[in-house]
Amino acid sequence: MKAFYFCGPIIKTNYIMADYTQMWTDLGLNHDNHNALLDNLGKAYQSIFMAQENRPEGMSYFDFVMSEAHGLRIQELREEQKAGRKIIGSFCVFVPEEIVLAAGCTSVGLCAGADFAQEEVEKVLPRNTCSLIKSFFGFKLGKVCPYMEVSDMIVGENTCDGKKKSFEVFKEMVPNFYQMDLPQTKTPMARHMLKQEFKSFVEKLEEMTGKSISLEDLKQGIATVNAKRQALRRLSILRAADPAPISGLDALLINQIAFLDNPVRFTEKVNAICDELELLIKENKGVKTAKAPRVLISGCPMAIPNWKLPSIIESTGAVIVGEESCIGERGQRNLTDDSGDSLDGLMDAIVDRYLKIDCAVFTPNQERVNHIKEMSQQYNADGVIHYGLQFCQPYIMESFSVEKELEKQDISVLRLETDYSQEDMGQLSTRVEAFVEIIK
Amino acid sequence: MKAFYFCGPIIKTNYIMADYTQMWTDLGLNHDNHNALLDNLGKAYQSIFMAQENRPEGMSYFDFVMSEAHGLRIQELREEQKAGRKIIGSFCVFVPEEIVLAAGCTSVGLCAGADFAQEEVEKVLPRNTCSLIKSFFGFKLGKVCPYMEVSDMIVGENTCDGKKKSFEVFKEMVPNFYQMDLPQTKTPMARHMLKQEFKSFVEKLEEMTGKSISLEDLKQGIATVNAKRQALRRLSILRAADPAPISGLDALLINQIAFLDNPVRFTEKVNAICDELELLIKENKGVKTAKAPRVLISGCPMAIPNWKLPSIIESTGAVIVGEESCIGERGQRNLTDDSGDSLDGLMDAIVDRYLKIDCAVFTPNQERVNHIKEMSQQYNADGVIHYGLQFCQPYIMESFSVEKELEKQDISVLRLETDYSQEDMGQLSTRVEAFVEIIK
């Protein structure tokens, strides 16, 4: 048993962890870099998550998943591969998991939330690139991401300029890149194009697996993913109770794990913690004090281990009541209609479902601000913190109109722009504290 | 006669300029701001253009156009309006001038190359937005652009994230905005989409004018624009002689004026200066010394009056032999096939022509680096300066692969990133001088 499992030495569990050194070697990871990464992440997890008090018991499963994120979960994925499944890595909630599952494949998220090997990254990408993009480049160049290395195919998409153009470089670094084009509007032509792209994606997966997707496969894929979304929806509603039965940090963590874990097992565990949260709410028990200031986060996604802003917010005594984010409601709220009785009908339903995602790459994107207002009202938020990753043009540009529209409705907004570094922690804390003081 | 015509007091001409004060008032310009702008531009024009020696006589026409860019040309456009023509303003070489002309309308370019009212701009756009976008916002907010104000319709396009998202704000500032969607790839689906967009644009223009575009109209539109492109192509080849018969600055200016002037008259004047250049070449006369270091500029467009980098380059004694730019060969090099005998056939030819534009918003975009290599060889360039506007993600990201590919062919590259401010003049000069020293 080594000392550098991800969070392993920190989280107390009753089992003996395996030695994954050989597996990591097989995957081509750089041990020194990987150990350094896990060591840092373990410390961050300890200070941010394990230091919280009164966490629901159900969080022990998610702590366990995190402790084994680079260990047991990767081993599972490799066992799936041995049994003939393909692992599909992706960077965006636009890559339809229903279709991946229907093809008998497994979907994993590859977005990354930590600076790594940034000097190497800045040799191939401009310094003024958003941290999320620089991070997955750094994870690749530093050879520290077992999910990337285990993937049989990596799917990039033409969303923002940053991803679209950086994938031209990234695809030269991996042997198995597939690019998905996406529309920039939601016109009938855009829908037509998206359907074509999803059909091409089906063909690609069928070519990889050598098997055709049947109506039953697709129905099952939709059912599995819808069940996951419904469980996360249940969590979204329960977490918003006052006092909050679960911290915003823990709720975000569950949303992050949604991109890594086995979807059926994950859904069971989310429902299990939701059962517990219902009891806690009945007993009026909370992890935060009643009447704590209630903050909604809106904006760019927060990939593991990008917990900087939420930990600052909750350290003020405020509670985060929701994330209007790809890792959060933007990515998960809409279900796919499973009532179709033909493959083409189900494909239409999938296209319609994905075209509802209100990402800032679309123009116009009024649906997003409407959704922020809805969330704000439904979860009784006292204010909205707009989270923009520096150099993410779509979200940062949109934040101006979001602020304007929310303020018309007397919703307080704090617009923040940051990256993955720790350098602005002091400044961010000061601004967040002042905002929480105003809204409480 | 007032003292603030654009370059008016500086360029010696034999005619008495009219007083355009009333016209500018009618257009809603802010006189104080506009005077300040013209005053600055006049001084810049004087020091950059008029201070050059041995300019071809044919440049006097283009000096005249510049001196009357906010005067006589605007008066002409208003007269065209009185006669029933519509003025169509646009920001991108993807808006097809053939179609605008076929509809009996006039096309004018609205990109702007100077900082103006930046404090106001940064209230509605992020500071980290490229200068070109901030500039046209500043020209609108400061009420200093008669082209914007005279336009009957302003066409924005979904190219980069910056323009796409900022147009959501811009369209609220003008009464007559039309948005054109564009593909991000060059697949058959992308072509299908672009054709649909161009057909919608035809319909919009027909609705505005109340007249249908005939086969003859479209043939004429294509002929006019092709003639302009052929004249600019002739200029591109002639300017590359050694010694250069015309400066890169003057050649750029002509390319910039292509977006403002009457296309038929402009074509005549470009051909006239080309006749003169042919004579100068025969006589071995140049504006630069023979064997001057030869620089190719590649990258972001340079809108009037963004002459900062070219003036730095040529002040070292080097000559700019070409611009791989929208305001330059990227925008003008391809002709539209006019051999079709149906409206739909000509529309196909237009779509095919525009889809050849190798803008960095496309992925992949190998055509662009091929074109840079071709230009570099054809014009016998000693080195390439890649010009990136700060925060222009598509071009700055692409500059890394451009540099890599050119260096494989032993073509020297200097990658620069700058904005419209004068603050980095010293640093840019030092870097350009060092580069010119290396390549000569």
C-alpha cells in the first residue's frame, strides 16, 4: 500500500487498497508527476471536504469514489475493456451519454480542474487560454490522467473557439481523437446539423464495436441516463432546504462524480443519500445554520478538483444552493423523451434534449438567463455569483447581460473572473465576503 | 471649410472641400468626439503615409478618398439612398458583396482600427476582448462612425466567439441588425448550411428593396466584384517586385479602401496605379531600396486606421510584400465562377467561393498555412510576421501551428500579439528590428 493514492491516506475506510503501480505504468503515466498530483489533491480534499462537519453519512460512498478515482475506478474500466467494452472520454455535456451506453460503451468526463505542467502547455497554447483547456493539455503532457490514457476514443467538440482550435493541437497528442461539430444557434438548420452529427457519432461507435445499436439498446441507454438525471434533480431540490442538509461543496462533488462513476451504481447512491437527506430535513437537521445566506453559482463548469470558489463561498458561512453550470443543472436538468418507438424517433428526442442545453456558445441564449431566474426563485437564493473562467469569452461576455437582466429583477449579482491558480484567493475571499454580507 | 476633415488639412488637394457639419448632425454624430477622432487620424495619416518618399502618383486618388472618407463618400452614399439604394454595413469578408450589389445595394465595411470611448465600451464588454470588437463598439457608443450611422442594415456574423456574443449586445444599440450564421467546418453539411444562410440573406435584401434579384443582376454583381478582386490581385503581384514600386503601407491602404469606395471606380483606380507600377518596374524604380528585407504579414485583419505594425516594419527599411489577411489576400484572392446559367447555379458558385476563405474560425484550416507558404514563395519573402490581435483566440491559437509548419520549411517567423494602443510601440519596434536584422 503506497502513500499517494488520491485521498487514500486521508479518508478513513475499512478496506485495504490495492497497489495500482503496475496499472499506472501500463497506462503510461509518469509516476513522479502523478504522485505529486495525487499528493496535492489529497491535501486539498482533506482541507476542503473532510474538514466539513455533520456531513451526511451517504457522502462516505462519494469520498470512497474520490479516494479510488485513479485506482479502483480505472481498474474497473480496464476490466470493462477486457470484457469488450470501449471507453469513450469527452469534454462536454453535448456528447450524448445515451448513445455511448446504447453502443455498449462507457462514458467518462475528461475536463480537468487543476494547473499541471503549465510551462509545457504554454509552448503549444497561448498563455491567454482558459484554465480548463490548459488543464487538460497539462494532464496529457504531464501524463497524469488515467481517464485520458484508458480511453479508447476521445471526443472533442466544436463549442467555443478555445476548445475548437486547441483540439487541432490536442488531436496530434492522442491516437484516438474524434471531433464532433456543433451548431452555434438553435434554428431548424442547427437542429438538422446536430442530428447529422449525432448520427455520425452512432456510426463511429458502431464501427468501433462492430455492433449495431438496436431500438432496445437506445431505450435502455436513455433510461439509464434519465434515471441518473432524475436522481440529481432530486438532490437539487433537497439540498435547497433551509437549513441545508448537505453542503454546496458536497452537492457539487456528487455532480462532478456523475462524470466518472458507473451510472447505475451512481444513481443508486445518489438516491440513497437523497433518502437520508429527506430524513434530515424532516428532523430539521442541517450542515449549515438555518437562515444562512443562500448563494446560487452560475457560469463556467467546475471540473474536479476545481473547488476554489465554492470553498471560499461556504467558508463565509453561506450555503451554495445550486449550480447553473454544465457540472450542475445546465448539464443534467433535461430528460430525454423515451416514448419513441423507432430508432429515428429516439434520435430526434435525443437531439431535442441536447439542443435545450443553454451553453453560452449559442446565440441568442435567452434560455440561460431565464433558467438562472427560475433557479434563483425555486431555491430561494439571496444572490447569484457569476463564475467566469478567465479568457472564457462566451461566458464572460454573456455575464454582462446576465447581470443586467437579473438586476432588473432585484437579484444581486457578483461577477467574478478567475483561473485555477491560488494567487487570487485573498482578493476573491474579500469580494465574496463583502457580497455575502450584502445579501444576508 | 473647417479644420477637422479627415486628413483634409494635411493632404494638399486642389479642390475646396464642402462643409459636412449638417450631414454629420443629420447622421447623429457627436461633433466633439468626431472632431477629436478626425484630428488624430489626420495626424497619423500625415506622419505615416504622407511622410513616405517617391510614392506612385496614383496614390493621390487614394489619399483623396481617405481625406473624404467621412465627407464626400458619405455624401455619395446618402445620395445613393435618396435614389433608392440601400446601404449594407458589415464586419466580415463572409458577407457576399456580389449579392449585395445584385440586390441594387451598396456594401460598406464597418470594422474599425482605433481605440475610441473605451471606458464606455468596458461597461458592456469584457476588458479582455479583442481591439477590433472593442473598436466598433467604441465607434458606435462615441457616435463617430458615419458608415455605421448611414447603413440601412448592419450585418453581423457568427464567426469567432467574440463577435458572435458581442453582437448580442451590439444589436440592441442599432435599429437594423441582421445576423448571419456561419459554419465552423467545411464539410458538406457546412456547405449546405452556408448556402441556406446566403439564400436567407438574398430574401432579406429582396424584402428590403422590394425587388427580386435576377440572373442578370447576380451575374453583374459577380462581374463587378471579380473585377475588383482581379485588380487587387494585379496589385499583389506588382508590389512584390524588387525594388518594390509601392510601399506595403500604401498597398495595405488600397486594400483597406476596397471596403469603403465605390467598387467600379475603385477598380479603375487600382488598375490605373497598376499601369503606373508596371512602368516603374520597367524603369527599375522603387520606393524601397533593392534587396530590402522582404516581410510577409499573416494573421488578423488591419482595419483603417490600424497602421501600427506595418509602419513599424517599414520604418526599419524592410518592405511588406503581402498581407495574408481578410484585408488582403485571404479576403480577395478567390474569384467567383460566373459561368452558371441559373440563379441557383450562381448561388452555388458564390457559396463555393466563400467557403474557400481560410479564416482561423474554421477547423481544420490547413488551407491557410498552405496559402502562407505559397505567398511566401511567390513574393520571395525573407520572413513572416504573424500578427495576432490580443484576445483573438482563433488566430493566436492557430499561430502556434503556423509557426511550426513554416519553420519546417525554413521560413522564419515572428509571432506578435498586440492591440490598438500605442503603449507597446517601443517593445514591438525592438522585436521587429531584431527580426528584420535576422532575415536580411
